[in-house]
Amino acid sequence: MKKLNVVVWNEYRHEKKREHIRAIYPDGLHGLIKSFLDVNEDMEVSLAALDDPDQGLPDERLEKIDVLIWWGHMAHGEVNDELVAKIQKRVYEGKMGFVALHSAHHSKPFRAIVGTNGNLSWGRNQKEIMWTLMPSHEIAAGIPDHFLIDEEELYSEPFYIPQPDALVFGGWFEDGHIMRAGACFHRGAGRLFYFQPGHEECRALYNPYVQRIITNAVRWAKPVEFGYEIPEGAPKVHHKIIDEFQQ
Amino acid sequence: MKKLNVVVWNEYRHEKKREHIRAIYPDGLHGLIKSFLDVNEDMEVSLAALDDPDQGLPDERLEKIDVLIWWGHMAHGEVNDELVAKIQKRVYEGKMGFVALHSAHHSKPFRAIVGTNGNLSWGRNQKEIMWTLMPSHEIAAGIPDHFLIDEEELYSEPFYIPQPDALVFGGWFEDGHIMRAGACFHRGAGRLFYFQPGHEECRALYNPYVQRIITNAVRWAKPVEFGYEIPEGAPKVHHKIIDEFQQ
Amino acid sequence: MKKLNVVVWNEYRHEKKREHIRAIYPDGLHGLIKSFLDVNEDMEVSLAALDDPDQGLPDERLEKIDVLIWWGHMAHGEVNDELVAKIQKRVYEGKMGFVALHSAHHSKPFRAIVGTNGNLSWGRNQKEIMWTLMPSHEIAAGIPDHFLIDEEELYSEPFYIPQPDALVFGGWFEDGHIMRAGACFHRGAGRLFYFQPGHEECRALYNPYVQRIITNAVRWAKPVEFGYEIPEGAPKVHHKIIDEFQQ
Amino acid sequence: MKKLNVVVWNEYRHEKKREHIRAIYPDGLHGLIKSFLDVNEDMEVSLAALDDPDQGLPDERLEKIDVLIWWGHMAHGEVNDELVAKIQKRVYEGKMGFVALHSAHHSKPFRAIVGTNGNLSWGRNQKEIMWTLMPSHEIAAGIPDHFLIDEEELYSEPFYIPQPDALVFGGWFEDGHIMRAGACFHRGAGRLFYFQPGHEECRALYNPYVQRIITNAVRWAKPVEFGYEIPEGAPKVHHKIIDEFQQ
């Protein structure tokens, strides 16, 4: 069995600059994500960071990725526009899935792939309760009807995303807010999943249900087996399709 | 201008049996709904109730309705199956829109039209905050990003509805729940809107934003101007459509 | 590995009554479908027919089915309403997926599960070209951008279905028609796929791409692993969910 | 009544360079579109072109537009990226609707707003039959179940758009192709409609049904009345929303 090539991309600045964040994620948020994905025999997981050469994603690496997980926050603006265009292209051509976590709602790739400004409201860390809205979706496999997250940054509606192809989870926040928290988007020949938990100051990524959801999402977002070559442009048709009946 | 023929159908049992409910809705829930719709010059609003002859909807009346608003709760089972089939047929043929309020989630017409068992969880009356998820939708016209409902019966996810064509509102409940609270469904050639507030023991229907949403929903659900006759069955095609080019 | 329990239900009248149809499907349409599904090691496939005892689906059998494939045409009205209610319930509770083929668009279970009258237009047998609209969907796995069906009964828009959760295939017909030919619906906690080819007078079910699509659809429609018990009714909540944080 | 400020933007190169195209659209494609929109008393229609100063859309003009209709083809690459960003922003903030015609499927604003590479297949001019898929949609108002277009450029699936919020029309092409031809997208707080007919060498824009659809689309795409200020960024929440109950 060929393993899924999964890369966890992290801005990886907070963890280096702030001790209390490093205390929570000593190997980086991406390191923690890798650690719980590594138990899956169908995945080969590696790390990438903004300050790596080529922002962690040189062409020869990007071209092998099956699913790219993205976490960014304070340095969205530093991400190279050409890299963003390559990521978007790769997703649209169905070569790679994309999983956007938490503050990646404002990242360049998320906004470009989905078609959104990514705007929402946000506030203090607080209790969240995650609700399953679509138990028939494979990303909800093994997840109870609701589960608790002791502390997570407030993210609130209105969230200016397009209506998702599947709205799998919704979040309740202590102060009176709700959030479309887990949402699937088909774009081009590829797929993207957005999941709201994962603030750098909180421990949501240690939650086993959050880990299961991200694991499910990787498998959901992976490219399907295409029965034809997805075009890079807009091909011209040179014969009458109906003439194929006579062949 | 031809006015919209709007009928507010109410089970109308609670208000007659229980004094504290009658105190809130002395003219019935349907009477209150009629009162705030009556200010609209484009609507002609009338009332119907389960205990009326023909359950309030004899054929000659049903055939004139543009939008049917439905409130039922304790007596869903008493609603005549033949009447339900007629309502479903009329919506599918695009002759009538349907607005289902609150406990109508379990009503026969709602379940038959939408394709759902209507199941959800429910509990004690409590504070609700209604959030606008889709400000670009006409049913959200004039509605703020959120508004308060002092008391409403808890209705909670998982709500076993199909993914709506437009998910316009979401509800936050004090005890930790969320709810897809305002949802549009296109069915056949017709339309249906479900809206969660409207418990008989509470005063949500007095809330001006709730009233505006129901008003917007009536206008949204009304039949469109069809450019052809919507069939009652499955018509056979007797000529080659492409031959029309030669005519 | 536990195999998927797949039952192919067929009205099975045409094949017995008309010789030219029996010539195409000597073991019935369901027999042919079973034959190409049987090659899959993850499926245990069996047959059921309208004229079997209990219309082929006694309770103790129905309760074990993972995916029910349905073909019916001339005898929709004979299908027992109680059986239809059981099928609908089982799909809504996520215990069974449903695959509706061809003239099952007018079958009782399809209409009840999806929420539609199932109306469309139809006509003479002719050439069809099937187009892939959503290559990122797993039901399109291995299917080219288009393929030919030498002869199939005309089924045409307007098809009065709700907008599907995923519209995977579209059909082109020689005489000038199109058809939303492959459509996914999530309903309750379950799934349904409708696929248009499969007329009893034609050989579309022998087409390897049609066979692959039905195979893919069985795997897509199968129940997911639920992380909680899907309720049969509407459960009352007896505690404050937020109090679970203190436990 | 305040009129809708509608601007028809046209690349306007073909008509100037090629005589046979100028013969069809002597006042430009945009001039023809303006002529049939002008009969509507609720619209104030004006023209803009790529070679106008500021590409026809200086800030002070753009800021007043309610609905922008876009036709472009051979010079997509010349459209200013900053202008595209302004158009996208204005749509996402719900200040302006966008109607993309024909070859605008590959235009920068369409791709950026929707989230697509806009790829499709294309070919020779030929007969098209337009089918209504969603008669319950207001853009289908007054349109028959199908109508003929004598000649139009082939545009074919797979069309790499996200699944639309409403798929209103589908096109059948003589040579064996289909196309999702009329599709609605809600994006941010705004709306976009794509419509496939409108090739510069053909006369589809003279078709009264095509004209009606574009007219309907302008009214559908116009901004709704918002009940709150749509944010330009991601606002921080400085109080507990639940505390509003005590005010």
C-alpha cells in the first residue's frame, strides 16, 4: 500500500517566541499534529515551516504531497504569493487535498482556494462545545453527538465563507456565540476541509476527538483515483463527441 | 397588485386548554402571527385550525393559498394523511410555499415535503441567541448579526434534516446547545422555510426580528412566475426536441 | 473484514413477462447487477424480488442490510407502504444506504427518502453520453470525463428532485435532452445515490463504467461508523450540557 | 424608488477588430445588453470597457455600482489585479452583485470571487438547447422548460466550478456535450451568477429568454438590505454577548 504523503505546515513563530506557548507545544503545533497522525499506517507525515528554505515547500516536495495541513496566524502576509498560486493550482487539479486549521481561515491559500475573505469575529479564550451536525459524513466517523473543549479562542459567526458542500460540525461558545466549525469544500477536482479548533494558547489539539477529526479529514481530503487526466487549462474539443459512437 | 394569499394554520389546542398559554396568545399563536403580517399591504392573511371543518383546509381553500404557515405540536398524528398528501403535492408543483415554525419540525407536512424524520433533541425553556449565518439571503434582510430571545424552548442538534439549500440562521442556547434555526429548502418546483423559534410557552413571536424573519420568509416562499406548466406526473416526450430547430 | 451486506431488489416482472427483455437479462436485472458486484471481496450480495414472500424483505433480513439497491418500474404501487416506511426509517437512522436505479425515480422508497415526487420527462430509447461533473467525488473514481451508452431510455429534465448534496454525473441524450444522472443525497444519518441508466430494454448495465459507478456507489452509501447512538425519536435533554465541564 | 446602478463591462476588442463581429454587435456586446436592460424602470444602466481610463471602473464609479455585468475573453490578463481585488472585496462585502457572461468563466474577477480556475472544454459553434433545472428559482421566472439557441460556442463539462448554491440551467450541445450553464454562487455577503451563452460570433444575446435570464439575474444579484454593517476585516469581540441580556 502506498502511504499518503502528508505534510503539516506551520507558521511556527509563536512557539519560538513565547515561552507559555512553547510549553504547550514544545515541538510546535505541527509536531503535535504529526505525533498523533504518525500512528496511522496509511500515512507518511512530515513537517514544514514558514522559516524553512522555500517556506518549507520547494517544488519537488510540493509535487509529492497528497494532503497539506496548514496552520498560520501572525505571518499570513509573509507567505509567498507564487507558492500560494502553486498550492491553489495543485488542489484545483485534484493532486492534493488541503486541511486548514483554526487561524488558517485568514491564510492566503484558504482564501484563494475557497473563494472567501475569511472574515469572522473572535475574542477571548473560553469553553467550547463541538456539535456533530452531519453524522453521515465520514469526517464525523467515531465522533459523539457533542464533545467538550475546555478552552479555545472564540471564533464566531458571521463567518464569511461560501455555503460548504458539507457542514459537519458546529461550535457553541460560552459567551454566546456559534461557529460553523467543520466544513468541507470541493474545489476544482480537489477537496479542502476547514476545522476551527487549534489556538496556540490552548490544548484543543490534544483532545482525542479533535485528533480523530483531523485524521478523518486527511483521509477524506486525499485525491481520488481519476479516470482521466484533469486538464491544466481549457482544452479545445477537435471532434464531435457523438462521432465516437461510430468508432 | 394581487395580494399573497397567506394562511396561518395552527393546531390551536394548547391555547384553549392551558390558561398560561392563552394568556400569552389570547387569539392563538396564529392570531398573533396574522396580526404582524397584516401590516403588509402585499398580503391577505387568514387563519385555519385543526379543529375547523376539513381541518381548516378544504380543497377550495387550499387551492387558493400562496403561502401556508404551519404550527403544530401535540396533535401531529391527527392531521389527515390525505390533506398532507395534497399539501405536499401543491408545494412540489410550485403552487404554494410552506413555512414551518418551531415544533412543526415533527409535523407530517414538514417531514413529507423535506424528506426527514424531523428528529432533534429538546429541553427546558432558556435564553437563545440567534445568529445570522448568511447575510446575503433575502430572509436575513434587516436582521442584525445576532439578536436575543429571552426565553425559548431548547431545540438542539443533531437535527436530522437534509443539508438545506440555504442555512440562514443558527441558534445558541444557554445550556450549551446549537441549532440550525433558519433553513431554506427547494422541493420540486416549490419552497419551504423552517424557523425554530415559536414555543407556545414563550414570547419569541413577539420579537420584532422574529416577526421580520417570518415576514421575509413568506415573500421568499411564494411561488415564482413559471414559464411553463409544471407537470403533475411524468410526461412522455413525443417528438425529438432537436427537430424544433427546423420549425 | 466484515463484508458489506448488499441486497439487490428487483421488481422482476418485465424479465418474466417479455421474452426480449429476458433475452437481455436472463437472470433478471438484479442477477446481472449481483454478477458484477460479486467480484468485490468486501461485498456479500444477494437478491430480492417483489413477488418473494414479504416482498423479499422480511424484517429479519432488512435489519442486516448495509446497502439496498432498488430497481422498480411498472409495479411501484404494489410495494407495501409499511415496508417503505421501514426502509425510509432504516436509511434515516443511518443503518443502511440506498441506491436507486433508473425507473426507481418514481419508486415509493426513493420519493419518501429524498422528498420528491420523482417527476421527469421520458421518451424513446436512444444514444446517451454520460459526463462526469464532479471528478473529486469518490463515486467518479476511475470514470473518464465522458463515456458512451449506445442505447438508453430517454430521461429528461426538468427532474423534480431537490438539489443534491453532490451532482456527480450528467447525461446528454441524442434527441436534445439533458439529465442530472448521478446524484448523492444525505438524508437523516444515511445516504442515497440515484443513477439514471438501467432501462430493462437496453444493455447499459453491461457497460463497465456503469458497473464501476454502481460499485463505487455501494461503497459510498454504506453506513459510517457512528460515535453515538442515532436516536429513533426526539430525545429530551435532562441536564445542562455545560455542566459536563465540571464532571 | 432608487434605481439599481447596473454597469455592463465589456472587454470590447473583438467588436472593434473584426468586422463580422461588429456586424452582429455594432454597439458592442455591452451596448446590446444595455439596450434590453434599459426597458426596466428599476435599472439605470451604463457601459464600461477595458480601454476606458482606469479600465472603465475608477474608484468613484465602482463604489456606486449595485450590479456589475462582466464580459471578457481575449484580454483577461490585461485586467488590473488591483481592480480585481477591489471588485472581489466589494462583492464579498455585499455592496455589489456580479453577473459573469460566457467567456468570463476565465476572467480574473470570476475566478477570484468564486474560487475556481474556471477551466472547461470548448469547441465549434453549434446548436444549443437550454434546459431549466430549477423552476423554483427567481432567475428562471418566465422561462420555459427548454428553449433553443440556434448557434453558440461549445462550452462543455467538466467545468471546474464549485457546486453552485443553485444550479438553475443546463445546456445541451449538438455534438454531444452538456454544460452547467446557469449557476448561482453566494460569496461573502454578496452574490454572483454565471451564465454560459454570449459568444461574440453568435446572436444568443438577442434571444428573448437569454435577455430575460440576464434581467432576472441582475435583480437576483443586487445587494440585500443588511441589518448590520458587514465588516471589512475580522472584528474583535470585546464583551460577552450573553451580558446583553442584562442590559
